[in-house]
Amino acid sequence: MRLSIAVPAHNEARLLGGCLDSVRQAVRTLGLPDADWELVVCDNASTDGTAELARRAGARVVFEPVRRISRARNAAGANARGEWLLFIDADSRLSAGNLAAVLRAAAGGRCVGGGCVIAFDRAPWWGAALTSLWNALSRAASWAAGSFVFCRADAFREVGGFPPELAAGEELGLSRALKAWGRRRGLGFVVLSASPHVSSGRKFYLYRPGEFAAVLWKTTKSLGRSLRDPEANPLLYDGRR
């Protein structure tokens, strides 16, 4: 079995290096042979040194010109060569424990894919509360967080990957599609919970609580239609780093 670790990145030269270092450290800790894994970074229309940094780190770099996270994830997945895919965010850190859990789930042959509970390296009280709420929903509904999604490559391609029309919430669309694909074949969808996957908490400090609330209200009021519009999701698309 070969695992492709896919990382979408837009102007992430400041944090991408730490993410890729964590991947390599996790791989070394588990002693994975080079033939059993690969690292694919999708440069999503970056204007900084993201692509060059990824190349120097030994990643295979692909390019997606349309600024949309679902399209960036799909471009990485489409160019992956592994039988299993693991998508993580460029500002996150992969632990050896969570990588081992993915490999165990894949080798067990009883699931189509899954996600992981999440945490942030720093967060205000309201950010920690939102994270706890998300983790509860994730476990209860079997939803993967976008910062950590793994799945069989054949299932990913058959369901069409992340819904490309979505500018946000694409991980929920993929989770639903993979669960349906798996049910028809007697395969489950798991959310790993032994230890959280950790990402940067920078957005809790770059954006005010009211800005988070405005996005949530707009999503609710539009019955999710605003998830198709990048301009309605400034937390992801206004470029603040």
C-alpha cells in the first residue's frame, strides 16, 4: 500500500515548511520506506515562495490557478499516485501517532476513510469552545475536518473528490459522498480521536469574533448557499496571513 500525503497551499511560505518537516519526522519515526509514501503540494495561485519552498522540501508540486480550496485539494488528489490519500492543511502539523492510526485504518480493510479530531496551537476561550463543539459534531456525525481527511484513492475519484463548486465546507460534501460509497460496500467512515491533529490558531487572532459570527450567520441564513461564494467566506479568502 502506498500513501499520498496531499497539502493544498496558498501563500503559505511562512508555515508550510513546518508542516512538511512534521510529515517527514512522522514518516521517519514510523520507519516508512520511501516507496510507501509520497508528498504532493498543490500551489493554489500563490504569489510568494510557496512552490519553491515545497520543492526544496522534496515535495512534488502541482498547480491550481483558480483560488478555491476544494479545487486545490482535488488537484493534489488527482496527481497523487498512492492507493490511499491523506489531506492535511499547510498550517498544520502531522504527528507520528495520527499517521500510524491512518495506516492501521487503511490496512484493516474495513473503512473507506475518515478524519480526526482537531486542536489549535493557540486559541482564545471562544475559539476553544468552537473547536470543542466541532469535535463533538465530528464524532457524532462522522464528519472529517478539512485539515485532516484520509480515504481510499479509488473512492475519492469515483465520488468526484471534494465538491469543486464549494468555496468552504467541501470536507462535509466529501465526507457524505465517501460514507455513501462505503455503505454500499460494507465499509465504515471513522473519526480518529486518540489525539488531535494540530493546526495554527492564527485566524482566531487575525479575525474578530464578530467576523466569525457573520460568516456563520450568512451560511445559516442562506441555507448553505453562501458556501459556494469565496467573497462570503473572508476567513478563507481575504488573504490575511
